[in-house]
Amino acid sequence: MHRIDTPTAQKDKFGQGKNGFTNGDPATGRRATDLNSDMWDAVQEEVCTVIEAAGIPLSKGEHTQLHAAIDRLIAEQVKTRLEKNQNGADIPNKPLFLQNVGLVDVLFKGDGRFLAGTFVSDAIDR
């Protein structure tokens, strides 16, 4: 993706290096922003990539596909999130989780028993 960069773009409209569009001004002779294929190809592909990633086929007559795609992609991710009120009960592979966060050696003896009184973190007290 990139911002419009034709010679008639409004320079720094949205801040340093952030060009924008202008309608022009006949009174001052300022031309409206010329459009180019680079910018519109970028916009098209950014939008189409989201729609196609959601498994929605592009359809010329539909004007809500981007919204539907974003909804679908979010819904798919929500299914995989952990619920805070489950307090870890919904972690699908607890042994792998403990290994990934480096707690296996800290929490367990070689025989798999939990070490009573093992200091894990006092962050909860802070």
C-alpha cells in the first residue's frame, strides 16, 4: 500500500510524507489530484486480499464484501482465544504451554510431582 504520489497530490496533507488528495481550486489555478494506476492497484489489492483471505469470492455487484470478510476473519480468531474467566482451564495443551513459557523445570521435579512452595512469581502481589 502507498499514498498517492502524483505531481498534483496534496503534499504532507496528513503529516510529513503523508500525501493526500485535493479537489483543486479554480481561483488559484490549483489542479485536482491526478489519479494513477499505482495507487488504485494498491487499494484494490489491499481490499481484495482481505476478502479472498476470508474465503469470499469477489463479486462485482456486492458492496459489503470487505465488511463481511472482516467479520468472518474476526469470528474465526475469536473461536481460538482463551477466556479469562476460565483461568487457564481452556488451554488445549497444558504441558506444551508450560514448556513454551519455561515453567516445566521450575514447577516439577524429575518424577513429575509439583514442588510445593516453589516460587513462580510475585507479580500478582504487585
